[in-house]
Amino acid sequence: MAARFITFEGVEGSGKSTQLARLDAHLRARGLPTLATREPGGTPLGHALREALLAPGADARACSPLTEALLMVADRHEHVARVIAPALAAGRIVLCDRHADSTLAYQGGGSGVALETLRALNAIAVGETRPALTLLFDLPVEAALARMAARAGRVGAAPDRFEAETVAFHARVRRVYLELASAEPGRIVVIDALRPVDEVFSDVQRRFDELLAATS
């Protein structure tokens, strides 16, 4: 069942959410059963957590980095138990916008919580339900920040709490993501997100088809 679990990761502005939505629509058009979800936000608990910790104007000092990590991991356990695992058991393809790697990158790399601690917490949260494929949308921090600024200008929205973090924070997040990819090349595929959206999506489709062929 894990062969149908795909996660989408990357720094802010990397385009991962856009690519997830495109793949979801593409697979549905092919008649494949999918579930598109996200962390936090895929459960009522996650939605409340998103509002409390990520919304524009949220206070980054509202809780310690470890408390933030514990909240994220608690929601992950709820998400896996109530949403992801049942969908996989029903034969659906689960596409998740952020998962366990985000906690390592953001609360670990960005905020300094020990990665060993976060790995142990993630292991408790997800159990045996782990992604077969993780697509890591990578681009330099300067490009990511420029995209976020352009998007904010178009829609007139204030940046969320993570988007408003420092350049150094985002650089640490990206570094940990790339270290994770280097350590798990069989699961994490790095995709150059600087390219045009259609080129990136061609890569996403190819990677999914390779996974499907390998697990059929």
C-alpha cells in the first residue's frame, strides 16, 4: 500500500502545491482514485494548528520550537491514522503536501531541534505508513523569496509565519532537505523547480509513472 503514498516537499515558493494539484487532476483524468491532502491541515486538528501557527501574523514565539514540533507530529499521527492509512487501504493514491521530512527541515534545520529527536517522534507518528516516493522541489532561497514576494503582490496576501522567516532560516531548511535527499536517494527525488511549470510537471509525471511501473 505504501507504493501509492507520494509526498511533496520543498521550501516556500517551490511550486510543490501547484504540482500536486496538477498531478491529482492528471491521475483523476486517467481514472485513477486519488486523495490530495496536506500537513498540517488534513484533519480538523491540523486545520486548527495551521491557523494557530502558520497564519499571517502568527507569533513565531507563541511556543518553543520543540513544542511546535510536537504539535506538528501529533497532527501527523492523527492524519496518518484517520486519513492516509484508510485511503491507502481502500486502494487510493495519496498525494500529500508536506509530511515527515518537513518537520526535519523546518523544526530541525530551520529552528534547531535535534534531528534525532524529530526522527524518533516521526517514527512513532507514522508507524509503517511511509511514502514510497518523495518529490523534493528545489530552488535557491533567493528565487524562492522572489516568488513569494511576487505572489503576495498579485493576490495582496500577507506572508504566513514561515514565509516571513529570515533568509538564513530558509537556507537552513533547504540545506537539510538536500541532505535528506542525499541520504535517501531511493525515496527522495530532487526536482529542479527553477524551470517552467510545464517542464517541472513533465518530470513529476515521469517519476510517478516510473513508480507505478516498478510497483505494478
